[in-house]
Amino acid sequence: MQNIDIVNGLLQLGFETGWVVNGTEITLWENPESIPTISEIASAVERHKQKQQAEAQAKAEAKAAAQAKLAALGLTIDDLTALGL
């Protein structure tokens, strides 16, 4: 597990502050809750990745839907950009 994975896992678990990750270790923990286990962090990392993928897919689907609506009107994104929209 890389540094960014541990950070994302802690954020996914709801720990926004009170910790420092150095390399692949949590070197400072100032939260009243106990430090999550590697297993808990790994599960949170997977949930974070799934959430990111779902958000990216939703964004791509929304873009495709918008482009389809524009195409039905005979417009493109470049047309809207030229209009300043």
C-alpha cells in the first residue's frame, strides 16, 4: 500500500485530521479513536476507488447525455463555447 492509499483510506474512514502519514506508516495519531488496522484501511481504500470510479462514470454519462441533447438541437459544445455559454 502506498502513501496516497493510506491517506485516502483514512479520509474514507472519516479521519480528516489528527494524523500524519510518512511513507507507508502512520507516524502521528491524535484522534480519540484507535488507529485503524491495515485491513480496515485497505477496505476503505477499495471503497474510495469504487466511489471514484462511480463518480467518473456518472460524469461521463452526464457529458454523453448533454452532447446527445445538443446534437438533437444541431449544436456542439464548440457552438456553446463560441456563444460564451
